Amino acid sequence: MSYGKCLLKTHSLGIIARRLTSSKMAQQKLERDTNDPQAQDRPHETQLYFEVPMYQWPIIYASDYNIRFLGLEKLHPFDAGKWGRVYEFLKEAGMLQDDTVVRPREATTDDLRVVHTKGYLDSLKWSITVAGITEVPPVAFLPNFIVQRKVLRPFRYQTGGSILAGKLAMERGWAINIGGGFHHCSAAHGGGFCAYADITLAVKFLFEKVEGVAKAMIVDLDAHQGNGYERDFMNDDRVYILDVYNRGVYPHDGYAKRAIKRKVELGHFTEDQEYLSLVRTHLEGALNEFSPDIIVYNAGTDILDGDPLGMLAISAQGIIERDQIVFQKARTRGIPIMMLTAGGYQKCTARIIADSVLNLRELGIISCDEAENVPKPTETKAIQRSRSDGGMLGKLRSCSWVTRSQTQDDLQEQQEHQGVQQDNNHEPALKSTL
């Protein structure tokens, strides 16, 4: 078969997968409306919430997050191994160790049913459905048990991590899941490389299981509109959505936009100065309009200049400063915040995410004294070279100084609220402390 015919066949398979997926989704919606009771009304026991020792950072990761199978992951522009590289960069910098990071558990069917319909979860037992969601047509030809193990299981682990991040944020004041942020998936429909609605699940778990959580704010700064959770929270006044995205790219979901309380639509190739000004202004405005018990921060790095799908032009330093702005606003107001890493379609985004976390730590915006005091293993020569070669960690230091000067107003606000921040560092950040 010629290369051109092979491409044509793959393209045709993708169209078929999308059409079949759309048909299945329509049927599932009918099922949900007529036969399926509301999933969120079913209380259940879960193993996803568990006690985390104080010597562990509220940073969540498992090697199970990463998708690697016969190179098929390379057929989608998403970097399906970036989560592991973020973790390795943070280890290399001396922030994390294997025993000071939190390992989540895999979300079970009962956990997923808190949000997802039975019809949708059953549809994932068809490999062609998963091929449509992941936008990797050859997945349709794989036996489903392989798809479950190699593709969907990593997503279920990341979903478990997002759910746990909500609980940890309420206890520690902040938490980061090095994964998750599947904002295109709703209760009855997946797409855009998002198979499970981890954002909706994290919020619903908090409402159901954590005392003192009655209102949540979703701050979505991924380059794409978060249409999945927007559909799920369409008429829910407990959830305030701030979504900043490129209006010219996927998913163009006009119906879901109705759920956005503060919508900021960007044009192609928006740069740092305009972008950061909009983020500051609208985040401040959102927090003045709504007083959440927790902020769910979807911190996509597909806003990076050169990203083939995000089509914006934000620098690496701009991303680091953006994250700093969001965390400072939350921490100085005493609002627990959980961060998800979401989209990012260039290899360098893993380094930027790690640099951003290290910047937050360097500035004292996030901390964990017990984890810092855990004895560290002897550093290898390779790690020592990476610290002294003037490479990426050198860039981190320069980025830290840039963001330090550019966010002076936020730092002043942080100093004015030192009492609140000190309470957050030593006591659970429950509603009674806000």
C-alpha cells in the first residue's frame, strides 16, 4: 500500500470513529434522560480519599500516568510522557523524592459513576470510541483489554490524582496534581484527548465528602475552552467559571459557553503583556464577585509560543508568572487551590511546568517544612552537572527574578495578609479559617 493510500485510510478511519462516537453519545444522552438516575445522587464509598503523611508534599504523581504503547502515543500531538518528565525535573532539582510525593489510586467504576453515565462508561469498552476520544485512529484496531490497560488506565490514575488533590488542598491550603485537567470531557461525552471528567469529579467529591466546601471556582487558563465541565455545571450556582481561551481553536462549543461566568476570549498569537494583564484583571474581578471555598486551577501550557494547537504566543517566563499570579491571589486570600497540568503540546512544556513549581517554592508561595527536612539521598554527578551547567535551572533562576519584579503588587498584597498565609502553612485550610 502506498504512503498516500495509507494516510487516506487513516484519515477515513478517523472520520468513521468520530461519527460513530457522536452517534453513541447521542444514544447515551437519550439513555441518561430516560433510564439513568442522576449519577451524582448515588452515595458511595471510595478509596481515592486517604490520609497523607505530613512529610509528603501535597504534590501527586504516579508513573502509571504515562502512556507508552508501541509508539501509538506519538500519533497525537499531546506529549503523553510529559508528566513523568515533570516529576523527574522536580526530583533532579532536589524538591521531590520518591517517598515525599503522594501516589494516588486508580479511580474505579463506582468513583467514575459519581459523574459519568453508565452508557458513557460502557461505550469506552469499544476501542473505536476511545480512538475517537484520543484522536488516534489506529487505537480502533486494538483489543479493548489492551486499550483499557495502556490508554484508559493512565487516565483513571490521573483522575484519581485530581480527586485527591481537592482533599489535599483543603487540608494543606494547596495541592498540585502532575497530570489531569481533562476539561473537554463531560458526564456523557469525551473528546480532545479527555476520557474522564476529572474536574467535575473533583468538585463533586468535595461537595459530597468534605465539610465546609459549598462553593468552587474553576480558573481555566488552558488555551482551549473547557467545554466538558462547563456542560456539567451549566445550571449549578455553586460553581463559578473563569475561562480564558483562544476563541479561534477547538472546541467552539457555543452551548457550553453559557455556563461561563467570566469569559475572556483571546485572538491568535496573543503575547505576554496583554495576556497577563487580562489574567490579573479578570481573576481579581472574579474573586470580588464570588467567594469560593476552593479554586480549581487548570494550568495548561498550550498557551506557549509555537504550540501547534493553542496558537497563542506566551513565553515560558509568561507561563511561570501566570501561575505565580494565580497562586498568590489564592494564598493571600486564604483560599485553598488545587492545580492540574492540563494541555501542552511541545516537549519543552514539562520543563516549564517544573520551573513554575520551583519558582512558587523559591518565593515561599508553596512550602512543606516536613518534606524539606526529610533526609535526601546522595546526589549523583549527573544531577550536580545539571545544576552547574548554566542550563535549564539557570533559566529558572532568571525567570524567578523576572516574575519577582513583574508581580510586585501581588507580593505586597501577600505581605499584607501574612497572618492568613501563616495559618494556611500550619493548619488545614477549611472554611472556618477563611
